[in-house]
Amino acid sequence: MSPRAGSTGPQSPATLAFVESPVQLLNVLEWAHAHALKAAALRSTGETSGPPGPELGAGRPGGTGRFGRSGRPGGSGGSGRAGDARPGEAGTGLTLVVLSPTDPMTRGQLRRMADLARDEGYDVRWEEARGGTTAPFHTVGGLAPLLRRARRIVMGDPFSRYVQLLLTITRARDLVVVDDGTATMEFVSQLARGERLVRWHRRGGRPGARDLVFAPVSARARRRLTPGAGRRVEIFSSMPIDETPEGVDVSANDFAWTRARFGPPRITKGADLVGTSLVETGVVDPDRYLEAVKGLAGTYGATRYFAHRRESPEKLHRLAVETGLEIVRPDLPLELIARRGPIGRTILSFPSTVVHTLPLALAGTDVKVAVFDIDPAWLTENASPRAQGFLSGVTDTARDVHRLSTITAT
């Protein structure tokens, strides 16, 4: 794949979307689907919905793309089409820009998601944004003309320094933040309270030297994300949002695109366990985590462990050897993997995004999602003071899940 796979075409897109992870790209596709349906409904009443964007039919509902309606290669597409569109015909209002990370697992999932986006008729621009010391200059320089002309910006990670820098360039008056997992909850709370944007798992205390250098850019980006005269901010999320910042429009992501394109899945009798990167982010002790996974597998009969894309190979090897679980490294976000199937009748998870998203993606099936708390004793001494409260909040606010008792890891 070329550094900039996919073309923006001869005309500048009305909407630019910036993604850095597979889940962000999935949620942009969900937003585009929801936006197209809303725009079609408004047009039927003679109203408008802001800058041009993805149109109804851009995703070819029930289409026969790479994965088809079944989510499997060569899928037949089924029935109930809402009108096919030639690739790019109806999706010309949206260009997805992938700010590619460096780790192979994330890159692989992003390439697969980029293929799905192209199958939906959208342009995809792949940027090797971290491919060396000069890469950021080439990336920002190449995107600057598009940023200045775009009328709407969609982003998946407002905490990203890359995204914050790009926000200082754009003149767009319509900004959309789609889900980036549980970080969305923290972003909304910080925006509502007028605080600086800091990821929840970062250790508390004084900011470091790099934070201070970047502080003016971050502050300017935060101001851009605050609604004002002639500037609209939307949050498109499946997460519970209790503190809605003044002037911000909140719309629900119910994973309608995922349910329309994939499944329903074949359901197995066993249980599957969803992994987490809390060890890799320094929040949870690795030995305590191993014992917890071992206890869950034994108690609930789990046979497969769906690894988070950021989990280290060394940790996964140790889990396989000491628990006997089959380690599965998904090539797509878990919401799509589960919807395609096969998937266990029970999905076990630590506090994470999936306890909010999987019940939506699997709506109408007999799959049960179960979540259990992180024991405070599992936290490392370097964990952020906010870690326990934040993780408990993720569990407390989850809907349509079964809550399990904490397993004590000794």
C-alpha cells in the first residue's frame, strides 16, 4: 500500500475524518451511516443538516462488497437494499485520513478497516504520520490545504497531539468527536468542567516538559472544541454522558451500520474472555492480572481469550501457557468480530469500552455480556489516582450487562 493509499479526488472533501485506531475508524463509519439517514430524513421535510457529507446509500446497505451482509468474504448481501451506489458516488463528501501508528497489530486492523471504508464508497488517505523524524512535517504540510478548505472535521481522539495540532490549522466550523472508547467519557467531563485535556490513566501531578511545550497548541485545540458563535460541536457516542458541555450536541451511536452489514452471528455454548491493555498502560499489576484471568477462565469455563491490540506478545504467551486459553488476535474491532461470529453465549470482560458497545452491536441476539470490577489491590503504585474511580464508573454506567463479583487475585 502506498503511503497515501486512496485519493481525495480532484475536489476537496466537505468532511475530513482523522483516525488513529481501528475503533475510531469503525465509529466514523457508524457516524457516516447515522448522518446519512438523518440527512435523508431532513431533506424529506425540506430542512438541511449542515455541510455536505455522506449521503444515504453511500454504504450500499445489504451490498455485496468484500464482506457482504454476512460479514464474510463473498457474502451474498441478502435482501432489503436501500439503493446501491457505485463506489465513491455517494460517499464523495467524506474522506478518511488514517494517521498510521507504528505497532503492527494496530496497522493491520487499520488496513482491514480501510478496506471496509473503501467498500462503502469512501475515499481513504493513508498517512505514514509516524514514519520518521520528518514524517509529521510532511503529513501536516500535505494535509494543510485540505484542512483549510474542509467545512467539517470528524476526529476520534481529541487527546491526540497530532489531532490537536491539525485543529489549529482548520477553519471548519463544524466539529464532530466520535467514540475512542472510554476516553470519550473523560473528554466530555473535562470539556464540561473547563479542564485541560489529559488522558485518564496519566499519572497525576505537574505536567512534564513536553506537556509544557505543547500546552499552547493543546489550549487552542480545546478552545476550538468549545462551541461558540458560528461553531458547532457534536459528540457521537455509545458511552453514557452525564455532563453535557453547554452548547454541545450529543447523538447516540447504536451501531446500526455494524448490525446492518454483519451477522447475525452463530452462537456457541461456551464463554469468551475479552482482554485488556491495563497492564501495558501501567494501571494493573501483571501477576495479579494473570491470576484474575486464570480464575475467570476456571470459574466460567472460558476457552478463548480475545486479545486487545496493545497487549504484548510476552504477556499473551504467558497467559496461553499458564491458563490454557486459546489466544485470538482479532484482525478487526471486537464489535465486528462478535457480530460476524462465531461467538460465545457469554462474553466476559474487565471494565472497558466493550461493556458498552457489545450489547449494542449484539442487540437481538442471545449473547450475554458480563463485566467484573478491578480489585483495588491489582493496581500498581504508578497508577493514576483517578484510575480506580474511573474504572468503577465504566462498570457502574454499563447498560444491559451482567455484573459479576470481583475475583481476588492473590
